Amino acid sequence: MAQCPPGSFAYRVRPGDDFWRLAQRFGTTPAAIARANPGVSSWGLRIGQPLCIPGRTPWTPPRQPCPWGWEPYQIQPGDTLGAIAWTRRTSVANLLRVNRVDPNNLRIGQIICVPRA
């Protein structure tokens, strides 16, 4: 992935992404995303295409330690709570019981607690 300029971070396009949705997700504007990616059109994005997103690297504020039997997990591109639950042999409801997150707005780099493998 190409190096992004200071004040931005690297991101890979996922299904359904466009500049407007990315701007909403990461707290920036579609125009700022366009300026950070000269020659790239919001309408022609390809899944897996690298982009630079203006703003700070997404992160989650420090949180309380995970409960006993659980461990921290950092959200990766393409993760869903359903996929994480299946991998960890638990349910989405169980993940939501422990983690106060919006399952439709997971952010890359966000830390959640998952059952120990």
C-alpha cells in the first residue's frame, strides 16, 4: 500500500464504500478524501483499492480490561461481529453483552473483547 501523507492514514476499499460513506465513518468530508487521493473517483472505487483518509488513525479510547476468559481483539478490514462470533464460537448477542459497540459501525483498529481462543 502506498505511503499516505502526514495527517492521513491508509485504508482499503470495502464493498459499499464511496467517499460520502467513508467521510461519515471517519469524521471527514468527501472533498477532503478526494484531495488526499488525486485522480481517484468516488464512483470508480474497487474493492481492495488503497486510499488515504484525512484525519487521525482510527482508534478506540482506552477501555476497561476484558472480563475473565476474554481477551482484546483489534478489528481488521472486513471484520463483522458475525464473523468474529463464528470464529470465536460464540454469538453476536454474547459479544454485544460484553462490548458496547454499534455492530453496523465497526472501525478498523477498534479494540473489542472476545472469548479466549
